[in-house]
Amino acid sequence: MRTATVQRTTKETDVAITVNLDGCGDYSVSTGIGFLDHMVEQLSRHSLIDIAMAVKGDLHIDQHHTVEDSALALGEAIAKALGDKRGIARYGEAHSPMDETLTRCVLDISGRPHCVWKSGFSQPRLGEMDTELFPHWFASFAQAAGITLHIETLYGENNHHIAESMYKALARALRQAVEIDPRKGDAIPSTKGVL
């Protein structure tokens, strides 16, 4: 079973996450930020990665620590569940349309964390979530997961659609990349022999 549990406790947040890479998209998400819950639920459902996430953060200050630490812990849990990455497809890409919006996500489970985020919002909040925190969530996730992540909204107008299409594109690309490729057996998908 490719599962992992991560507990991340600081003076700012208390995060508990369990993931199952071979799940069916079941989720239980509670971050204290409704819109972020909705996005992580989309990520779980469309990647088929089961995610249980409970976050208690210092929301009386602002949302930054909760958003950042939830992304770091989720990325860490996925990296831990991947283990040495034997047999995985490694690469994934997806386009996610949502009405007038289209987002592209391309990723490599490379062990070299990097995030290129090309999108934007025309309003400062979605629900109660600060839109300036979205690029930070994706960068934090990529860093902790050890993935190279490129995500770009090609076009779109509705801010909700833009955010949701980003998470759905990530989900579909991640689903491809973590899948076991039967042609690879238990080989590490790198000529270096390690990822």
C-alpha cells in the first residue's frame, strides 16, 4: 500500500494528513478555510488519491500559515507514500477546462522541486480565501513533494473557475504521474538510478 501519514505541528498550525495514492478519491478535509477545503477535495476526487486532512491554524492572524503548512504537509505525505518511486510513470500532464477557463498542468516527480505558476485573479478573495495565497500553495506543495510543477491558466475570466481548473489540472496530472507503469516493473524511472 502506497500510503503515508504526516503530522506537522508548529506554534502556528497543527496539521494531520493521511494519503493513499492507490485510493478512489475519498476525502475528509477541514482546514478552517472553506474555499481551500473545496480545492483539496477537488484534488483528491480527480487524482483518485484519498486525502484525510485536518488543520488547526492561527486564522485569527491570517490565512498564510494554514495555507502554507497544509500544502507542505500534503506534499510531504505524497513524497513519503511514493517511497523510492519504483515503477511510477513519473510524468503527468493535463488540461482542465471549466466553462470559459482552461488551465494546463505539466509535472515531473523528479526530486528537483520547482514551481512555475502563471495565472492570476481579478479579485482579492474567493469566499474567505485570499487569492494571493494560491501561488504560494502550489509552490509549497511542489517543494515538499519534490516535484517540478508547471501550471498555467491559458485563459479564463471567472475567478472561481480559474482556481478550480488549476486544482483539477494538478489532480489529473498527478494521477498520471503516480500511476505504476506495468512496463517498468520495479525500475526507478531515471537513468541515474535514483529520484
